[in-house]
Amino acid sequence: MASKPVYRVTMFKIPDPANVQPMLDKYATMKQDAKKDGKPYILSCVAGRAVSDPRNQGYTLYAQTSFASLEDMKYYDEQCEAHQALKAVGKGKVDPPPIVLYMEDVVNWHP
């Protein structure tokens, strides 16, 4: 059975607006920096500041990352040096811990 792509969304509350840009800087190169077996493995990675809106409930940074498989996403969480570097930038600046949602079964409503 072939692996299914995994789509992941991460939402951060970063109380000090000055701490958002360093996270964005790390996300800007994540697709190239993240390596598995010496090769890039992230299919796509986008991140940006949340637009000020009462519906965002205080979340200030949004990231969307896609992987070829759940195995790749687990590698990202547990072993990826680039992801560890991102976590180090956010350490002590993200409160509460980020919300992470991911899905394998995606309804693709775009042609």
C-alpha cells in the first residue's frame, strides 16, 4: 500500500510581536534545510503572520507543511535537525505550546 501525503498545520501564540520574525526566518528556509538521508524531504512549507481578527483567538503565526508520508512527518518531529533549530528559536517565546493538526485523507477540491 502506497504512503499517503500528510498535510500539517501548526498554530503559534507568540505574545511578543518581535519574536515572530525569527520564527518566520527559520520557516523561510525549512524546505531546503530539512534533510533526511542527506536530501530535502519536505514537500511544501509556508508560514506567515496571522491577520489580526477576533476569530484567530490570539494565534499570531501559522505554518502549513506537507510530507510524502506519516513516517516523514514523524522524522520531522523526532529527528530533523532543522526542526530542532526552529524549536530552539521559539523556546520560551511560544505560550502556550503550539496547536498541531495533521491529516492524511484530504479532499482535494482544487483542480
